[in-house]
Amino acid sequence: MSEELPVNDQARARLREAQKSEANALREVVGAQKARQRLQDRLNQANSELDAKLVKLVESSGVARAARLTGEAPRSLREKARAAGLKPSQLQ
């Protein structure tokens, strides 16, 4: 089953214009998706760096003190520290 082609020049021109508009819109969407991914990658990197610094603080100050100093939930700090390999004795 084939699509019917436009019957006159004006219809063909409108179709070409619509296709051009669609292609431009799609190009803009793809560009925005790429920009969002770059920003997400930067945010993920910043979060990883923050987590590493929080773990270092927990290691030196303990969970309770680190939580008071940073406003982070103690449970969250414990989870980050355990994920980083700290032993329970290092979390005091």
C-alpha cells in the first residue's frame, strides 16, 4: 500500500515545508536531550564528589557529628559510608 502523492505543486510545497519544519523540530529536541544528558553527567559527578567528601567527614568525625555539621540525615551518611567500605567501628 503506497501513500498518495500530492496532486499539485502547492500541495507538494506545503508537504515539503511541513517535513522541513518537522526535521528542524526533531533536531532541536535531540540537541536539548544531549544538553540535558551533559548536565545530568555533571550533576552525577558533583554528587559523587560530595558523597566522597561526606564519607571522609564521617570517617574523621563520626556519623552523629557529621550529621549535625552538614544537616544530612544520619541514616544517609551511614549508607554512604558503608557503600564506601567503612567498617561499623569507623562510623561512631
